[in-house]
Amino acid sequence: MRIGLIIPNFSIGGIEVSFQKLANHFSKDNDVFILYFNETGSLKSGYSSSVNFHKVEAKGFIKTILGISQAINFNKLDILFSSMYMLGNYSIVAKYLSRSKCKVVIGARSDFVSVRKNAERFIDKYLLKYLSQILFKKASKIIAVSKGVKKSIISDLKLDDSNVIHIYNGVINHNHLKNYYEPPDHIFFNKRDQKILLFISRLSEEKRPIDFAKICIKLMEKYEFRVVMMGEGPLEKKLNSVVGKSGFKDKFFLSGFRKDYLSYLNYSDVFILNSRFEGLPGILIEAATTNIKIISRDCNFGPREILDGIDGCTLIHPDAKKELELEIEKSLVTNITIKRDIGLMKKFFHDESMRAYEELFKNIIGAQSRT
């Protein structure tokens, strides 16, 4: 098979990481092409050497669609898998312009309603729903990352239930099954006389890193603890400013993205997910493979689906700011012992997810060859 995966850039986020895993897996036995718009981000170095790259000219609606259409023909794609909703619409139109037999698969990887409501671009905020209601019906398949996302997109776009399936992201691999991790190489972890709160996320509005930092700053007036905030994104400069002016700068470690983040998950005390909306937050799945205390927003979608039956987890209302503060405060003054069974997370194993994608892609190509 000749498989194209389309992403905006190489920034570090859940969508980009999951597509990288798909590309690396399928490139073992297939020709895989990453279609991208710009070089932003550091993820490109993590792709297998057998993955091909094709930069698409992306300046305006028409040029973007023409660029995708040209990429479909130039790389003779059998399948084009889009990572985002608007890219799915672009890909459908581009497929027809290319006059190719390429099958378009659309990834539904976040809450569709929230994506529209929180969008900044006019086309995403006001036209996305109407375009998707028309064009998504032309997709060979729509893959939702969670049952919640599947139910929501079917309802919002009035889609045929049979053309939308859910496949969980393959997050858990052999790295999560290790019995021992080296402690993080940071002064906070040299002497464990204070609790460490951990926030790992893209630093963007929907993840609310500034709100979390401000809650921590307020609580630092009463309690001694440390905070590690790991991630990159558009709010990075503002976050640095808020922390720098707080008077508690030495109690924060703003680390950017780190490859040894699993060590931080294994040696920190509390993990916090403060998102306004999600699809299936991979970092929350990874946190649940460790014995860290978890405090998460019960947002649409993913957290409740992930944490069902998992010990040591607290779900709070998506917009209850005071409730998050109280739960963090409670975690600072109480000690609990957590021992999780990673076997309960089997549905999020990498191999399980890849098998599901392999079967789907083979069925799509098989249907194409029979027509």
C-alpha cells in the first residue's frame, strides 16, 4: 500500500505523535508519505528513515487543496489519512480534483463541537460544520479516537453510523511496561521532602496551562511543593512571564518537551490534566500506567473513558476552577498508596491499535480493488 498521512507540521502534540507512530509502523511493509505544510516543531527527527516526506504548498484554501491534490498524484497514494477535521475536507476535495482512486480516511481526534467553538479562523468557526456535513459523507471511513468522539460527530453532522468507527490510539508500548525508571535528572528529585505536581501538555488555550500555574502560585502561599510543567506551544512565553513575576519562580520547572517524560510521570506525586476539551489524551493514558495520583477535568471527550475503573483518579467538572484548586490542595496534604494493574489498559496498547488499523486499511484497499 501507498499511504499518505497529512499533518500541519511537526509540533509536539497528541495528534502529531499518534500519526508518527502510525507512520513508523506502516513504513515497515508499505510506502508511507508524510504530507505537511511547514517544518515547525521537533518531531520530524523521530520518524523512521523509511518514511517519505512531501511538503504541501499551503497558502489559502485553493492553493492548499491544489497542493494536496498534486501530492496524491505525485506519490500515487492508495489511502490519504487526515489528522484534523478541516484537513479532512481539504483532502476530500483534493481527491476528486486529482481524479485519483485514492481513498480518503478522516481522523476524528477531538470533540468536533469544541473545535468549532474555540476556533480562531473564520473558516473553522463558521464553515467547518457545513462543509463537513456535505463532504464527510464522501470519506471511505471516519475514525474516531474514542467512543465519545464517535457518538458526538455522528450526532452533530448527521453521519451514517456505519461509516464511523472508533480505534483507540496505540499509546502503551514496551517502554511503559518497564519495572524501573531512572529518576529525573533535576534538582527537584534529589531530595524528596516536598510533593511534585506534574503538568504535561501542549501549551495552548484549550489546555489552560496559565490557569493551572496561577492556582499553584496561590497555593504556594500556604504550602511547600514543586511544579514541573512540560510542553511547547503558543502560550510558552506568557507562561514564563506569569511564573517569572510570581515570586515562586524557583519552585517551577518549565522544561519544554522532554524525551524522558516517563521518568517524571513515575517519580512525581500528582499529575493534572486541565483541558477544556480533548479527544483521547494520550498523556492521561500514560499517566494511568504509573502509580501517580491523577486529577483530570471530566471534559469531552476521553478522560472518563480512559480512567473508568482505574484507582487513584479524580475527575472534576470541566470549568470548576475552585474545585481544581481544592483537589490539588487535598493532594498536597494527604498521602495515598496507589498500585495499578496495567492490564486494565490493554485496549490502549500499541499492538492492539496497529492491528485495527491494518485490518481497516486492507479492507478499504480490498473494496477499492473489487470496484
